[in-house]
Amino acid sequence: MARLDVRVRTHLDSNVCYIAREGRPEERVTVRELSLSGALVVGLSTQLSEIFAIKPVLPGKGEVELLAKLVRQGKEGAAVRLFYSDQDTMQALWEHIRDNLPPTDSCPYCRHPDDSREGSCDKCGLYLNFSNKNYLERHIENTFAQRLNIRLSRLNLEHIQKIIQFVDAKLLKVQHRSPDKEFLGTCQGMLSVFSMVRKVAPTEMSVLLLGESGTGKELTARSLHHLSSRRDGPFVAVNCAAIPETLLEAELFGYEKGAFTGAYATKKGKFESADGGTLFLDEIGDLPAALQAKLLRFLEDRLVQPVGSAHSRKIDVRIVAATNCDLQRAMAQGQFRTDLFYRLNSFTIKLPPLRERGEDKVRLARHFLEKFSRSENRFMEFSDEALDAIRNHTWPGNVRELENKVRRGFLMATGRVVDPECMELDQGGPAPVPEADCKPGATQKDYVIKVLEQNGYVIARAARQLNISRPSMYALIKKHGINIDNMK
């Protein structure tokens, strides 16, 4: 087992069977060691070259079937490699391994001394928080590169390209040419956005993006540009609300020398600068009425007339507009032209707010934390309490607020773990130990003391037994006034 790539394993003395692929009869063997990636099998009499199945009986789970392949055979038994099965089977296998792990203060993967089970090993980098309910998912992500690297020698460039395209198109539901990694998500709302972006990007249609501030409208506009035939042309972004009304026309359409006081030279406008590319008009709802009329005219004839000029210029540019305003209400109040709305509204994409994006909040938070970690060469991760706080926060500032909170947490954290208070997020109290786990008449304090005694007063072990984080264990100790030094 020493050469298998995952060495968190347990001893198993129960009998199992294997089934050969070529119609061979079942043979009863014994599995002595079992890990997520392999097993040590004793009693295997046949030298197998094909893939076969082993069926260990896991206590409380029953029989599970795992596909396997012989790696080598020696005096101690046959080492077999296991292939990842369905999620439920792998979860059952992991729970059995976790519940039977021998106690150790070192990393079970590389034997590096480390009694912490809150983060990752300092040496091998593998995640060690076995009490985390999402440990298996995190472990599979953590070891993906290692497992893929084993197979790389048998892959050519065409195979690798197909893998990348499959992951992007079928699993992540995004095109490989993504302009920004922060434009991601797996919730239904974002999958719908990705689908619409892919469909409209290759066309020349004007696009209207709707959504609250901070939901990623500019990232969506950049994606539309990047996936279009205009990708080699310029992408020009203009915030219509950030430029004074008196200067906005000159900024958009340009001006001739001497057109007004201070116009000492001819200057191209944003429309002309975006010629051959895409012009992104952010906060289009704040565009003054006079400029709404000029924009409508441009959309009809694609001609731009700079301020102070008597001549118009033909411009080839695609318009992507965005707003967080209610344009229907603005039209009803006479603040936005109806004809301009229908010109821009030929294709509309509505971006969901972050509070409606489920686990995307956690995915985005981890992405931002990894980005900051790489830039500062300082590895960090979120505590379980921080992840719960991220899930529960309403995020009125959407993705922009999330990024700022994660940046603050990264800067304020004193160790390797970002807690809710580092991000100034509300958090619930520590997960309580169920009273049902205590003997009749015993209190929660009695039960915590008992668990501490059973684990030699090692906080990490006690927390692991209670299936809570180490900070939560310290909170319980403080709550009940338990003095560990006096108890030892």
C-alpha cells in the first residue's frame, strides 16, 4: 500500500469477493487494508490483467461494488488500484475509512508531524479536516491533479484538448474562452446566463444587461465581446453615470478642435475608439434625454457626428448596454425613451443577485481567497463557520461586496484560517453537542469532559470525535468553564 497515491487507510478483516470480467467464477478473498484509491488483498490466486470488481461489506452500509485493477502481487498480498465509482459508494467507503482511522498526531498521508485537523498538511498540502462533512468532495478536488498526472504519459495533445473542452462545456457549462475566471457559477440562474451569452455572442445584436450593482454586468459584456467575431477589436467601457452631463456627449461622440472652450485639439469619442469592436454603455438608465436621441439615431444608421463637426462618420461597433434601474418605470415616468428601449431590448440578459446563487457564493469566495493567496504567496482557507456565514449573508453589494469582504478577511486573519469576524460577517454560535449523546442524568458538560478524557485531552482529537471544528470545541470548553490543565 505504500506506493498507492492515497494512504489514509484502515484495516479490514472481513471477507469479500471479486468478479473477473471473462466469466470466471467468484473467488473469496480477504481485504486487509482499504483506502480511497486502493486495497491490499490476501488470497488472490489468479493473476488478473483485466479490470474486475471487489465487493467489501461495510458495517452499516452493506455490500458495495468497487472496480479494481491489479497493480502488483507479492508475499503480503496483491495491491489493487480502485477506480472512482458513483458518489454514494465513494461516500460510504470514505465514512468507513474515517471511522476506523487509527489515532495519530501526524499527517496520515505523508507522516509529517501535525496534530491539526483544521486545514491542510504543511508538507503534502492535502486537506486533513476529516470531520468536515464535505471532506470527500474537497479531497477529490485536492488530488485531481495528482491522479491526472499519473495518466498524462498515456495522453497526447488531442486527448488533453478534448478533456479541457469536455470539462468546460459539459461540466462547468462555460466556453473555454472565458475572459475572466470570476465569471463563473453553477446555479440555474447563471447556467441560463451562460447559455444566452453563448447564443447571442456570435451575432451582431445589441444586448441589454439587467441586474443589481455588483452582479457582474461588465464581466458579462466582456464575455460577449470575447466570444464574438469582434474579439480582436477593442472593448471600450463607459460609465454613463460617472461623467458629467455637460461632458458626456463630447466623451461619447468626440469633438473637433475649437468646438468649445478648452477644445484645443480634435479628439475621438468612445464610439470611434470602439470601431471594429464592442462599446459597453454601463448605467444606460442615467443617460440624459438629449443623448438618448443621439444614441437612438446611431443605432439606426451607425453614423457618429462629433461635437462641432458638420460631417458624420460611419462606425462599425456593437452596443452592449447595462443598467440596474427599472427601465419600465423610467419609461412610464418619461425619463427613458420607449423607442430606445426597444432598440436596446432586442436581446436581454438578466443577471441574478448573489443572494439567489446558492453555493456559488462559496465557490466565488474560495476563488477570491485563492487569488489573494497566490498574489501574496500566503496560503489561506475558510473555517467552517466562515463558510456558513458566507452562505447566510444576504450580500446586498453582490459579488463586489463578496470580493471586498474576502480581501478584508485575508488581510485580518492572523493564522491560516479566515474566520467570520475577519470578514465582519455575522456568525452563529458553535455547533452544540447533542444532549441525546449523554447518559441519562448527565449534562452536556459531563459529555464534553468524557470525550476529552477519552482523547487524552487533545483538542483536535476530541473535536474530531464530536464532529465539530476545533474553534467550536474551544468555545464549548469556555462555555462550560472546563479547566483542562486541572483535569490532566
